Amino acid sequence: MIFLYILFSVYILSVNFYGFRYVKALRDGDETGEQRTSDGKLLLCAILGGATLIFVSMLGMRYRSTSMTLMILLPIIAVLNIYCFFLGFRGIYLFM
């Protein structure tokens, strides 16, 4: 059981780290004037569990996205992620 908690924690940390690095790369690309990619990767990372850190890092770095869908969906996905993490760490398994 402890192995599952460690595995789950490493997964969450890695997804959040990738989300933070991707937001930083998007912000740096906008500052240098490079071609910006779509926000699909950012939304995928948010759905996989990194929505909270992505949203906080976007606010902290003052990265302004032109996508209104992204700014509406990120807080909603963040609430769902926090709820699922709470269930996961309490030991309630949804799929077993």
C-alpha cells in the first residue's frame, strides 16, 4: 500500500513539474516573439493532474493567455483534480 502512495506521489509531482516547465516555455516564447503552439498540451497536462500548479504558475508568472477556454477550464479541472487526489490519498478506490 505504501508503494502505491509513493507511486501516486511521484506521478503527481512529475505531471506538475512538466506543467510548470511548459507554462514557463510558453511565457518565454511569447517574450521572444517565437511562434506559439496551441494550448492542447497544457490542457492535457491539466487533465492528467497538473491543473492546480499550472493555474497558480500562470498567475504567478503573469502569463496572459488569449484562450478564454483555458482560463475557464483550468479552475474547474483543478477542483476536480484536488477532489480526486483527496480520494486517492484517503484510500477510496474508484475503479476497484
